[in-house]
Amino acid sequence: MLVPLQAMTAGRLHALVLLSWAFLVMLVKKVFATGPRGLARFRANFEAEHLSSLDAAERAEKEALCPTGVPMRRVAAFIRAHA
């Protein structure tokens, strides 16, 4: 939906500039990024702080305790399938 130029307020213009800038920065980072991506980057961040990921039993235990009912095992399977 295009907004007529007369309806473009300073706040909307500022938001458009910020979103455009963020989009361009994201594109540049994706094109020129080096190093690990995705799950490899996630694991590298864990290793830097000497943390380990959860195994299936720990994930099931956390899932049972989650007050919002997040299906952690399904989320983990999705991440593994799309990594």
C-alpha cells in the first residue's frame, strides 16, 4: 500500500529511513559475512562460554516445565532439519 507523499509525516519518513537502512545493512552483512553461519555459529557461541546444548531427555524435562507450553523438542527437530 503506497502512502501519498502529502500523508508522509516526519515520523513515518523517519521510520521508513530506519527500516531502509536496517535492510541495507542486513543485505551487506549477508553478502560479505565470513565465518560460521546458522547452527555452526550457534554452537560456536555456546562453546565460547563453555555451555552445552540440551540432550533429548533434558529438552523433554524443560518442555514439561515450560509455563507457555513451548514444544522444545519440535523446535529442536525443526532447527536440525533446516540447519
